[in-house]
Amino acid sequence: MPIKEEIKVALAKEDKTLTDVINVMNEGREKKDTLSNVSKKIRTATLRYADAEEIADVLGYEIVWKKKDKPND
């Protein structure tokens, strides 16, 4: 599933908006992210991995790498 869809699903499950998440992310930051900037990064698939991790963290999720099952040889 593309990151855009993953984030949309997580936002819906947690009943949060991207604005809510960005506001939490910006707490204590000198340089603030904007809704339009983050939305564009998500839409164009140019979101940095660290930002995706931070979004997940704010929503109470973690990104997990899972080994694919090997097909039968």
C-alpha cells in the first residue's frame, strides 16, 4: 500500500487530521512544517522516512520491516 494510503488509514483509525498531527510535530520546533508542505510531500511520494516515522509515532504507530514469505521453490 502506498504511504499516502497508509497515512490516510491511520488518520481515520485514530480520528485525527493531518493538521492535528502537524501541530504535534511542530511543538518545540524552531522550523515549523506547514499542512500544504507535508500534504504535497505525501501526495508526490517525496516524504522523508524520518517524517513518516514521526507521523506514525504521533498517531501511536511504528513502522515495522517484515521479511517477505519465500515462495515455494
